Amino acid sequence: MLALLVSVLLFQDVRAIMDRAVTDFRAGRVEASLEGFDRVARLSPADAPHLWQRGIAQYYAGKFRECRDMFVSHRIVNPDDVENAAWHFLCVARAESPEAARKQILPVGPDARLPMREVYRMFKGEMTQAQVMKAAGSDPAGQFFARLYIGLYLEATGNREAGRAQIEIAAEDRYARVGGYMHDVARVHMKMP
């Protein structure tokens, strides 16, 4: 009975820390957010591979090697996700180079979201930004993810001004509902120097 009570209390504590870390990130308190995500990983090591939010916080905290490792770990629990491969690319591009990132891009499975297949091909160097936008069509979620990932890709490959312009559009209020947490990422990105 005592073990069950301890387990329930630990779960409640981990959940509260996770919620606080997410709130801290959304408010732009990246370092505090990362401390919270790291604490969750220490308290619940089995859940650590699921903490993709931690990898994003590591990216914005400038911990690019840790970020890369987080997304390698996340692939174990989410092998189809293009966003995972994209963030891994971004971390490697910052830690090493865009060329190294392209060579190390993680494989993905059948991510059916618009235009994630095209985003992946853009990160691999096989598609243009215009082709990604065309694939997004008029779908608001597709437009959001296209702009966000085109912007991040452009910044990572050396075109900061054009990249920020795309991310600025992704951060607009009109995309809040369809972008969810990733819309918060776009907003936080725009506040970074």
C-alpha cells in the first residue's frame, strides 16, 4: 500500500513539474523550462525519451549536442514523426554544420500530416521551400507547419532574415489553434536574439 501511495505522489509531482516546465517555456523562460524537463527526466527515466519538449528547450538554451541526443532518443518512441527528424537536423546543424545535419538526418515513417513529407524532403535537400508551401495548400495547419519549418530550415542553412520572416508569420495569432505547442515555439523563437 505504501509503495502505491509513493508511486501516486511521484506521478503527481512529475506531472506538476512537467506542467510548470511547459508553462515556463510558453512564457519564454527557456532555462527554467529546461530545468523542469531535466527534473522530470531524472524522476522518471522511463519517460525521458517521450520528452520532445525537452529537446526543443535544449535547442533554445544552446545545448545542441544534448538536443541532438534527445531527438535520437525520442525516435525510439516516435519513429514516424518528421518533426523529430527536423529538430535533430536543426541541432546537428547548429552543433556541426548543415551539411553534417543532412548526412545524419534521422529516418522517418509515414507521417501523414500536411506537408510533413515535403518538409522532410526539404531538410534532405530534395525539395524547395516553394514546393513545401504548395503541398501545404490552403489548409491552415499545413500552412502553419510549412512556414515554421521553412523558417527554421532557412535559419539553420544560413538565411536568417528569410527564416525569421517565415517564423514571424507562423507566430501570428491566426495559427494559435492549429499550431498548439509548436505555435508557442514560434512565438518564443521570435523573442530570441
